[in-house]
Amino acid sequence: MAEELNVRYYKPRDEFKLDVTDIENFVYDMSRCIKCKGCTWVEHTYMPGAKFMTRCPSATIYEFDAYGAYGKMRIGHAMAEGLLDWNEKALEVMYACTLCGACDVGCKRNLDLEIGLTLESLRVKAVQDGVGPMPAHKKLAANIEKKHNFYGAAHKDRKGWLTEETQPARKADIVYFVGCNASYKNQEIARSTAKIIQAAGDDFMLLPNEWCCGNTLFSVGLYDEAKALAERNVEAMRKTGARTLLTSCAEGYRMWKVDYPKLLDIATEDLGFEVIHLVEYAGDRIANGALKTTRPFETRMTYHDSCSLSRLSEPWTPYEGKRGWMGCVEPRLKRRRGKNGVYFPPRDILKGIPGVNLVEMPRMRENAFCCGAGRGTKEAFPDFARRAANHRLEEVREIGAETLVAACPWCKSHFSEVTGENGDAIQVLDIAEVICASLDASA
Ligand code: SF4
Ligand code: SF4
């Protein structure tokens, strides 16, 4: 059958690269999907019941196999073999997906296929083939190109969040990368972050002329545009001479730590500076006594693992090798299975605040269900994004949490909007605000 169809089930390419600009690199991965649906279901042994068993927002909301990673693998494989062309539905299938990485960790429990990279590569292919990205994405890309921010707001207003008490230093060892959302929309997150750094006794500086990180460009397949931005931003950071880039944005964290190295074909450790999220910084400063979170915060709280701070945040290492019998690769590849995401610092911080009763949702850490907004999805498919958030909020209600905390301004924006539309009583906060509110007033 395979030979009749002239597909390469049995003759995958021997060379193996992780370069997402060539879909040929992922024909093996697409052809070896066995449709076990590990990419859709959270392991039965791990879950307490049937209610929150799925991990893939796309398959959960659209309820057709085509939308799961297994469907995308088949469609992508047929396209790579020249057996199927793009059409409106195929584009929707590829883009109505938050690139949340849940399928990738699910698949790697069993097969070690590079599903997440394949999904990225299929979007690059959509752009290469002249059909992608979606119209809403083109508007965002124009905003980023002309105004250097996601919203199309005036670039001169980017530092509008700064107040007299949150002034940066001219020179410091820490560069705070604010990102578009906290610069323009959730400015309280930027102010809280600045106050936390200052309360710990450190100085921070800003990039001399901060631009968007380019997350949306990369996520929708505009590879060349994202690469140009990566080059520009990494050079600007290196020029500051600072050793640490700190951000309060999960999407920005993933871009700087993982996708910039991927775009520049270097390892994360070769960036020349370390990339940390606020929760890593605050966790460290609380542990060494520089920060004291002693002011009580009485609430039943749950923590949402933002995809880009959790399973998508593992460091990047370039790879080129050979694939042999049964798909084994040589030299050994450092697989990124989502196990080493930033899971414990935020939980330790929240548990240490007096009055906080931290309760977990059934799906957490690398199995957490995405908020539904990320990586250009909300702008192109608002109804899908809303329904995915509501599915996650069901989980918050199920455990009776009064406060939902995330460590990403994009998650906060989306959950706040959806709870607002619903008239939900759930309070949605960013962890920067929670830490800031709990700082010792006498310090
Ligand atoms: S878990 Fe992997 S092999 Fe199984 S259906 Fe999903 S993509 Fe295919
Ligand atoms: S990246 Fe997320 S939404 Fe997309 S197919 Fe995978 S699990 Fe589903």
C-alpha cells in the first residue's frame, strides 16, 4: 500500500536535523505516528477521573481527529508527499492550535517523535507555500514590523508603565525584558516586577530600545521575520554587558531561552547571558532571605502552568545526526520531554505566603491544559480560544479555587477576559502581583 501511494513509511531520510525550515526533516516523525492518541489523553493512571482527561485544546474543542496532533501528522505527511494541497480547512486545522506542546510530551512518553517541532515546521511550510499565516496574524506582523509591538500602539509609550518608584538604573547586571503585554496592557505586572527586584536589593536596567520579542511571528511560521528580530534583540542584550535577562512574561521567556537559540542555530548556553523568569529570581531571593513574603494573602488559590514556562521552556541544543534502525538516532539526542519546566519555584513561592491555601488542578505541570490564547490563536480563532479557557476554568471551579494565578501576562489577559464575560467570581492574578502584595511592609 505504501509503495502504491509512493509514500516513505519505510524509507525515511537517514539524516536527521531539527531545522524547522524544511518539512523533510520531519517526514519520519509524521509517518511514524501510530495514532495511539497519547497526544490527546492524559495518562489514565495519572488522572483521578474522566472529566479532565484530555491534554489537547484543539482536539478537545473541535472534537474531530483531524485537529489532534495525530490528524495534523497525517495531513502534514500527505502534503510533504505531494498528495494533498493546502485548502481552507487544512489551514484551519494547522492554525487552530495553540502550539502548547502538550501533544509533544504525550507522544514522547512512548515514541520520542518530534511532534512539536513538526507542528512549527508545518506553519513555516504554510508561509513558504504562500498560504499562511492567517489574516489576523498578518495584521499582528504588520504591527510588530511598524510599531515594534503586538498591539500597534505607539512605540514611544512602551515605557508608560514606569512610575517614580519603579525607575530603572542606567547600568545593572539584570536587564528586565518587559514584553508587549506588560508594557501596554497589564502594566501592574511590570510595576510589581520592578518593585520585587528593588525589594530584593537589586538594580535592574531596561534594554535601551526594547522591541517585541517576536513570539507571534515565530509561532505563525514567519521564520525569517522572527530570525531578524532574534538577531536584533540578542545583539542589543549582549551590548548591555548584563549577565542576566529577567522577564515576567512566559512567552518572552520561551522566546529568549529556547526559540532565539533555535532561530540562531546556537545552544541556549551560548547566548552569552542567562535567561530567567521572575519566579526563578524571586524563588532564589526568598530562599536566601533577601525577599520576605510575610504579608498574609487569605485565599484558596490554584496555579496555572503557562505552557511557555513549563513544558516548552527546556533549553535548546542544535542537533544534526543520523537515524538508524527503529528510528534510533546517532549521536544521542537530548530529548526535550517537558519534565524540566519551571514547575516548583512558583508553587514554593505561593505556598510560602501566609494565608495562601494552594490547591492543584487535576491537570498540572507538563500535563496542564493550555489557556487557549497563546501563539496567535486567540487573534485568529477567538471562539476556540474562549472555549478552551472555559474548559480550563471548569477545572478551577471543580477544585473550588477563589483565585487563579498564572506567571504570564497573556494567560492573565485571557482568563480575565473570559471570567469577565462569564461573570465568574474567580479572581485572576499574575504571580508578580501576588508576590508584590505579600512583601514585608516593614522591610
Ligand atoms: S501520541 Fe504520537 S504516535 Fe500517538 S497518535 Fe499522537 S502523535 Fe501519533
Ligand atoms: S500543540 Fe497543543 S493544541 Fe496543538 S495539537 Fe498539540 S496539544 Fe493540541
